[in-house]
Amino acid sequence: MRLNEVEFGGGTPITGYGAGFFRIGEEVVHGPALVLPESYGAWNGIEDLAPLLAAAGQIDVLFVGMGSEIAHPPAALRDALEAKGIGVEPMSSPAACRTYNVVLGEGRRIGAALLPVD
């Protein structure tokens, strides 16, 4: 089998996660994390809309990792993001991490807002 190294086109991949943390590139973020094309780091969680809304024009889709299990984000979050032209894709955080990396490798304009797993 032939393996190819994935190119992320300048974006930062999510390289790991565990109970209460995410590894983004080589940096560990404890608690909720936000990954955008030009920045990443700690996030204050699902009620913290300001940095998500500020991503308008930078991303087309936001993967919302809801923790260990898939859950629907609050309607206010979805409505506010969609009003700014950002599609919202809720999933479990492990699925959001994997999907983010695959789509980042395709060169798409994406972000990830992640709640930690237990």
C-alpha cells in the first residue's frame, strides 16, 4: 500500500484529542477550542458567538463538535451563523476533528468549534 502525506494548504490540522483537550498542530488547548483558517485556540463554548460570527467571510462551513455524542446546537447559534452565510454542521467532536482534517486537506474554507469529550 502506498501512503501519501496530506497537505493542509497553510491551515492547521487537529492532531489529537482526549478527555478535556484538543491538540491543534503541536499545541494543546484545554477545554473548548476554536479552529479557523488563520487562528486557533481556546473558546468560551457554545454561548460564545462573537468569534464565530467574526469568521464570516473567512469560512463557508463551521463543523460544530458537540462533545462525546452528536447533539443539535442551539437554534440561536445556527440562525446567527447562517444569517452571516456560514453553514453549520453539528456532529460529535471526534467526528468533527476527523471531518475538519479531511476537508482542510481539500483546501476548503472551513472552521471547527469543538466542545471537549469526557
